[in-house]
Amino acid sequence: MKLFIKKVLYLIIMLFIISLISFIAINAAPNSFFASGELNPNITPESIAQLKAIYGLDKPLYVQFFSWLYSIIQLNFGISFSSGEMVKNEILTRIPITLVINIVSMVLIFIISLYFGIKSALNKNSFFDRFTGQLSLLSFSMPSFYLALLLVLVFAINFEILPIAGLHSVPDDGSFAYYLDYAWHLVLPIFIIVFGGIGSLILYIRSLTIEILKSDYIFFARARGLSQKQILRYYILPNLYPPVITLLGLSLPGIIGGSVILETIFSIDGMGLLFYQSALSHDYPVIMGILIIGAFLTLIGNMIADLVLLKLNPNYEEK
């Protein structure tokens, strides 16, 4: 509970700092949503001033910031410049698919990296170990956007096995066929996120496992006649979980940030695509709302990782 309270206070402070930096950066950016209107001779300066007054942009920056911060505390992210809809409603309609993609990807990255990393270490210098090394090298050297375009060209255009874009090709009737089609549309995006995330983690787990295998307690366990499965279950995995969970928590921002590119390429109506469209149109309320939500999810993910580590190792807090 002590660690939990400290993490919550840390989360609040970090959200304030992130919101301040984001607000300053966005207001320092060139042009604005009203730039095109200011250049339009059919729109009078009085109309522009009236619009700015409606959105509170005629006030000093520090007043705008604290007013916006007070609205966020009330879970009110303002009104979108482009659509005129509440930002909260737009994000709530887009966030589920982004969470599904990232959570499934994180679970798959964890499982696949553990399997390849441990098996590679147990079979050091074998064909599987060399294959894993080449796979890892290809993983973290391949740009995700290039891999996405390549897979779309091969599997969606040439062979027509997988869909090019979107989330479904059948009507939403709640049937099993609809959800199967929904999952089929997510195969390529999730595969690309997983493939890009396993490379460095596999090598990290392999290196840790090799060091664990050199430990005295492993020699003692083998001398006692324990099988490979028992050594894996009682000695290797318990020592791997803390550093791997920590690394997954640190890599969460990159995975969430990478969904912006993939959702844009595959036309998936998630937070990533909404962020991209809002950035193009200078829709500041939506951009700020997504930045805060993304930061909140990242901080929550790291807090959960720390609490899991505390459960696995009660001395974690002291360290």
C-alpha cells in the first residue's frame, strides 16, 4: 500500500509535467487551426475573434492552461475544432481498438520472447540459436512502416489472403463470423507490432538465461538430479520475470506510439489514426486529450509492472 500511494502521487506529478510540456510545445508550433481562416478573405477578423473567444483562445496562455487542467480533472477534454464533438466522446469511441491491439501484442511479445530467448540459451551455438540471432537482428532493424507496406503488398494485394485495411468486411450482427472477420483484420497490425517488439527482448532474455545457467544453484540443482523442466520452472523463470516485466513496462510507450503509424497505414479507427488526423488539422483539443490519455496509460502500465514486481519479490521496494 505504501508503494501504491507513492506511485499514485508520482503519476499525478508526472501527468502535470507532461501536460505542461505538451501545452507549451503545441502553442509554440507554427500555424494554427484558424490560420487558413485568417487567410480567407471571405472570413472577417471579427468572426475569427469570435471563434477564438468561444474556445477560450483569446485569454493569456497561463489562464488557458489552468482552465484546461481544471477541465481535465473533470474528465472534460474540450470540444474538437474539426468536428465540433466532445473530445472525450471521440476518444472513447476510438480507444477500445487501440487497447485491444496493444494488449494482445504485449502478451504475444512476452510469450514469444520468453520461448525463443530461453530455448536459444539452453541450446547455445546450435542451429536454433543462430536462427534466433538472425531473427532478432531482422526484428529490430526492420522499420515497422516498411514491413507493413511489404506485407500488404504480398498478402493483401498479390495473394489476397489478408484484408488491406479497416476492421471488418461483414455487417455487425453480433455473430461469430463478424468477430472472426474482426480478428482477421487485426492479423497484420498485431503481427507487425509483435515482430518489431521481440527482437531486443529475445536477445535480452537469452543473455540473462545464459548468466543464470552459470550460477551455482543451477549446478547444484543438476547435481540433485532435477530435470530440465524443473530447473526451468523453479530456477530460470522466477529469475527472469522481474527484469523482463520491467523491460516490458519501459517499452510500453514505444508500442503505443507505434500504433499511430500502423493505424494510419491500415486505416484502423483507433487513437493513433485520430491523433494523426488531428495533427494534420491542428485540432489542439484532440491532440492534447490523446497525449494525456497516452501518458496516463503508459504511467498506469509502469505502475502495474512495479506492483507485479513487488508481488514477485517482496524486497523490490527496498532496492
